[in-house]
Amino acid sequence: MNWDERLLLWNEAAIKLLDIRCVARSPGDDLRGYALPSSALLWIRRGSARVTLAGTDYAVEGFYLMHGGKGDTLNIFPTGDGMAYDMILYKARLPLSGSRLLNRMLERGNPFRMRCGFAPADPLALEAMARKMEESWRRRTPLDKLLARGLFHQFAHEWIAQLKLHEASADGPDLVGQAVRYIQDNYAQPITVEGLAGLLDCSASYLSRLLKKRLGTTPNDYLTRVRMEHAKRLLAETDAALQEIAASIGYPDVYYFSRAFKKQTGLPPLRYRSAAAGRHPVQNNPSKRSDQAIAPLLSRGYNLIENRYQQGGEGDFPMHKDLKVSMAAVMLLCVTLLFSGCASPSGANESPAAAGSPAASQSSVAPQQAQTVKVTHLMGETEIPADPQRIASAGLEDILLALDAPLVQAQSMEGHYLYDTLQQKNIPASYTPGQMNYEAILDAKPDLIVAYLLPSDEETYASLSKIAPTVVYDRGNWQTSIVELGKALGREEQAHAVVRAYEDKLKQAKEAIVEAVGSERSVVFIRPSSKDVQLFFPAYAYTSTLYNELGLTADAYLLELQAKEEEGAWGKTASFEVLPELTANDLFLTVGGSYDMEDDYRNTVEQLGELEKLKVWQEIPAVKRGQVHIVSARHWMLNGPAADSMKIDDVLAALVP
């Protein structure tokens, strides 16, 4: 049967999507003698196995696609580290009034009962469609099912097109072509070089060299170019707001988008729109400034391209190093602020009464030097106001709130564990993961910036210092940092009081835990994803409350893994197959990220249902005993007086009746 006849039958048939099943199997967890209940596509997205379909053997490794018909017998024997696959079940029906020609074609060969298996040349296109289709199907609403059905047709078109072109190639797959197409199809999503290379089963450096050689550009620059081409089209052909355009091409922050667009095209977005429409230029104002200059966040399947994965970053793991900002841009903003301040007869923070008082007049004749103190911090020594009245925080909100410091700008967003507190105190807060909002900090007119930065973030520190004196402290060891910062702000006594209160709570919690479950209670802290699981070590700052401060015993297998890693390692990412090795009395499980919105968090919790179906999960001793405790990453993946106090509450709720 030729392809023209197969495609004609596909075009004439009514397709009904019956089910999408996501399955993970470990070695020994075989599927034997399974009769396909309908036509089926088997999309193997990870791992290796020996598969038998209707008596034909297939050796599967990595991405692989198979198709079988109703009644075909399927056997799966996972090998290596196991496998994960999607089984997509569908039914095809030709119209009753179909012509005799269609019936003769169907007799010559039914494409819906076709048996085949192959490694696609462009698996990322299929993987992206499969994930969207499965997510829509899982939501189960009528509208989402309609979307899943439409996505199935796209998936069918893609696999048939790739099957037609499939043939053995001595040169291997075209990695550049796959990467380019993936970027073009998914430019609106956050993408990393590391994540893209992982999907293509090559190293990030190798993929970068291939793109540089073939296209003369880096993956990051190519992604930016694709995004900006779409932005130019939207600006020229639609009246969409900049906020909408930025979000639609993968930029959660409209100001960062505006800077990137101007760097790429030479014109700010609104001037580009005016030029494209033949109108006079309009004011270059990307959007009306608000207290929260952040756009709705996109899916977090990947982090922004070429961000560094480093321990100790912005809360969640992996951590993101702040994106760099142009020094020239920061200096320009500072100069603008300086001149706007000079144009006013009184300071920006000066009350009318103070401006007209004798003291104010005397100050204008004989200005007094503002009092400063020299402070030693993680980035060196800095002179700061002796009594700062306008403090901007970048990552140390928990400590500063505990000190009741005069905050005028904070780094937080809806869903963050401190967001509601900041709102109640009328403290402006904004945050875009992976990016420092310099404009919001500048608008707040701080006289001091208190930040959490990595030692390597020298450029970020220099940029902040152009706005106001900046001091940097460690968030992981907040007890030490709060005392040092308390001294700098003249709030040392309050800092010691916060530490004492936390130590008292910790002592009482330890006593309650020992009384309830004894002194040898073992625990383990994990975070699963759809493909693997993160096992956190006692040395990790964000989970040390559980293992170290509360005096609980770390899981024996976890300690074995830790002994094989470098000192201070955060933990280890492992396959699901290791889960039954965790013999701890209690399993603490966190999901999502530290900056997840409430709906995102709840959706992630609901997805645990798929994990709980796995055989390896059911074999975990703590699962068998019903001693699994789900806790929120929104405070567990951060440190501070409030965050760590919430962790203590979680552990007490789990262990103490």
C-alpha cells in the first residue's frame, strides 16, 4: 500500500482519542501479553527496553515510536535503568457512505492497524507535542479534551511525516536541524542550552559548537533572533500591548523585553511599531509602571537559556543566577534620578513642613554631612547611612521583616510565602525568576540596598551599588547574618531577640519530637519530577532544619550517597529505581518551586497521583507505612526566620500527634 492511499484514508477517517497513559517501568517490571484495546501509538521518551509487538522484536533506546492495531500483543521488557513511555489509544472510523475506492484501499492495507517501530530523526518535535497533548488530556474538561484531540492530529501528522522520511543514515541525526526546529516551535517557553542538549543526548558545549559552525550564532542568540522576529510581526500587524507581546514570546518582564528588542533592532518597541505603521514616533514607554512590574509567568519546564545552575541562588533548586543588566543603562537611570532630584526644591522624602522650617533654611546655607557607618559584608566594606529610612531588599526579605526594617521595595511575587505579609505592610514587591528588577529598585529611591548574592555576582553587585549603597549577606546561615545586619542597622538587640525566639522554638520542638517518636527517628527529604527524583543531603542549607537542627537521623542510603559526593554537595538527582532503597521511618516530599503560584502548586500536588501509581513508589517502606508528608517548596526551598519556623511547624505536624 502506498503513502498516497494511507494519507487519503487518514484524511477521510473520523478519529476519536480514547486515552493517554503515561507509564514508567523499571527492570523486572515487565509487561507481558498485553492485547492492544484499539489502535495505539507507543511513544518511548526515555530509557531502554526490548519490545515485542505482534511477534516482531524491537531494541529500543532513547526516543522511539511504535504503532500497532487493535488486538496486537505487546510485550515490554525494560533494561538498563528502565524506561518511560506514553501509550496513546485512538479509534479511526471511515464514513458509512464511503466510496468503494476507499473500501478497496482499506482492504489493501489498513493504516490504523499498521505495525511499525522506528527512531525518529526529529524526536523533540514529537516530544513537545506529546507533552502538550498529555497535559490537556489529563485535565479532563470537555474543552481540554477537544484541545487534546486537535493535538493528536498534529502528532499524527508529525510521526507520519517522519516515518515517510525515515531511513538509516550513516551520518546520524541532524542535531542542528532538530535544535533549530525545537526553538522555532517552542520559542515562547523558557529554554536552556543544557535542557535542549539533554533532549538531544549530547553535551551543551557540543551543541553550541555545532550551531556556531552551521549557523554562525549561539543557541541563545538564535533563540533571541526567533523571538524578536515574532515580536516585530506582532508590533507591526497587531495592536497587542507590549505586556502581551513580551509574555507571548517568552519574556515574563516587559522591561527586559524592551531592552532586548532595542538591542536587537536598534529601536524601542513602540518606536518600531510607529515606524512600521508610518506614524510619528510615540513616547518610548513600554507600559504604565506599576508596583509590580512582572508579567504572568510561563511554564517552568525549563529555565532561561544559558542561566547558571548554582547552589545558593534564588531560593528554588536549581538556582538561577540573576541576568546581567547593562552598566550604561543603570548609570543612565541613576543620572536621570539625580537630575529629577536636583530639580526639586526639597528632597524626595522631605515633608512640606520640614522644607519650610528654619532648620531646613539653615541646612540650605550650611548643609550638614550625613552620618554614615562603615560595614563589612560578603562583598567587602561599604559606607551606609547610619540610620537608613528607605531600604530595598533583594532576597533577604525574611530577615529584614523580622528586624522590622523600613522596607520600600522587596523581592517577592504572588504565591511566595512572604507575599501576603508584604502586601499587608504596603511594601511594594516584584520579582521575575532569573532576573533582577533594577527599575523597581530605582523607582523606590532607596538609601540602602540589602541583597543576597553569590560571590560571583560581582556585576550585579556593581549595578545595585550604582543605585544606592549595597550590602550583601548569606541567606543560608541567617542566624549569623541577622545579627551582623542588626549591628549595621542599629537593631542588634532586636536581631538577638529573633535568634533567641527561634532557638527556643527549636528546643521545644526537639523535645516534643523525642517524646512522640523517640530519639532515633530517621527521615529523608526528596523532590520528584516527571522523570527523576532529587535526594537532599543534610549539608544542604534549605533542608538542614530537618536533618540537623531538629536532631533527626538521616536515611542510611542517603548518607551512603553523600559519602561519595564532594563535601557540601546539595544532594543527588537519581532515577526512580532508587526509591525503594530509602528505608527511613518518614519520607518528606516537596513539590514545585519556591516561587510557584497557588494554582501551580496545587496542580503539581495533583500530579503526584501518577507517581503514586509506580511500583517503585509503592515499594518504599515509608509509603507502605503511610508515613509520607507533603510540604511546600515555597518555604522549604528558602531560609530565614519565618521560613525555618514554618519548616519546624511542618515537621511537628507530621511527627507529633
